[in-house]
Amino acid sequence: MAWRAYIENVLDNASPAENIWVEVLFQDSVSNPVRQFRKNYKYVAGMGSVEFTAMVLEDRQKLRNLDAAKVALEAAVGQEVT
């Protein structure tokens, strides 16, 4: 369970605006079958690459945390919740 994030596409708006959309592919190549999904992020005028990267990495970390929680919960099946 090792989620990774890849920029897959950059989309302009149909009408002029102060933002663009960046499509990010989240993929866990280690799982079998491979899990993946895409998420669009709004990149606004004035945003820097550091801010954008932090936003994507935060979501990637949430996925990793969710996988870790699943493993812990599966190990606790049948145990009393206290």
C-alpha cells in the first residue's frame, strides 16, 4: 500500500478565468489489483508550486493513513472496542 501522485493533465477553463485545473492520478501500484483514481485540483492565479505540491501531498498522506488504519482495524476484528 504505497500511494503515489502523478500530474496527468492540465486543463484550461472554457472561459477566461484566474485558474486552471490540474488532473492528478493517485495510484497504488503495490496493491493487487492496482488501485487508482483521478482528482482535479484548482490551481489559482498567485498560487506557487510549493502550495500546490503541499495540497496534493496532504491528500496522498490521507490515503496512506487510511490504508494504515484499515490494517489496524482488520487486526482488531473480533476484539472489544474500549
